[in-house]
Amino acid sequence: MESSVFAGTEELPALHESFLFVYGDNLDATSLWRDLLRQARVFRDNLQALGTKTCWLEMPQEGIYGNSHMIMIDDNSEAIDDRICEWRLLT
């Protein structure tokens, strides 16, 4: 799921499942992506503070490059799917 809006702190207690955050390349390329990434990190940190398990994957740090913001349809989406399946097996 792609989101550019994150739950507010009052909604966090209801979010107790594990969360996976997956991001492609060039996150610092525009102010929009820098702001969305900052919001996502705050959201992740708030989830963790409530004891929710989170996993943060940035594809370049995983050795996977060349992704847009629609990583599920990029040419290397199978490699990304592998990472998501690995995470799913661990949750």
C-alpha cells in the first residue's frame, strides 16, 4: 500500500500489527519526498513507542537500485517481492 498520509497519534493504539515500510531510490530528490519520508519516520517511531513491530527497508540499502515510487511495477519488482516475503515469514 502506498500512503502519503499517516495516522495521527490518537489512532495509533488501534494499530498493533506489524508494519513494513518499503522505499525506492532518490528519496532526497524533492522536498515532497523528503517531507513524506520525515512523516513516515515519525509514524514509525510512534508505532515503535507503542510496542508495534516495524521494519524499514530502503531498496538502495538492500542493494536494489533503479526504483520509482511505484516499486511494485518496476522491472526489479521480483527482488522487492522477495524482501517482502522474507519479512512476512518473520512476522
